[in-house]
Amino acid sequence: MRPVVSIDDTIDFLNSLARKDNECIKKLCLHRELCNDSIVNDRYTNVHEEKNKFSLGMLGFLNGLFQNTQDFGSIIMIINENTGDVSFSKNDKI
């Protein structure tokens, strides 16, 4: 077990999985589950709001681990407009 996992380690891992099975990782990252107010009000977790309902996805969960208190995540998913393939990167707004 690694004693410390960085944002860069996580991005490298996500990209390695995306190279192995891009469709699976894309679906996993796009999937969200409705969440309660305790998660919505957590200062670190990034949730998605649509029609006054809140949901949490894998990237919101992972970004919460890195305790980003901004309105955007430290890790972003990029979807290639031509191929639909995904890749992951560090958010350049941080």
C-alpha cells in the first residue's frame, strides 16, 4: 500500500484505466447518485445540481478526498469531441 497518493497519482491511475476500457471509465465517471443534504453541504465534496436535486459522482468523491474547497474539482474529465474517449487532467484553474 502507498503511504500517500497525490492528485497526479490519481490522474495517472484514471488515465491508465481509461486506456484499458475507455467506455467503462466514462460511464462510471458520468454516473451520479442522488445524495442528501449532509453530502450537499460537505465543504469538500463536489456535487452536481439539476432541477433542485443534487447528486454525487466518482469525480466529486475523488475531488473531496483532496479537499478542494473551490466550486470546481482538482481533477477533471475531458471528453474528446471527435472520438468520445475520455482522459483526466489536473484542473488548470487551481
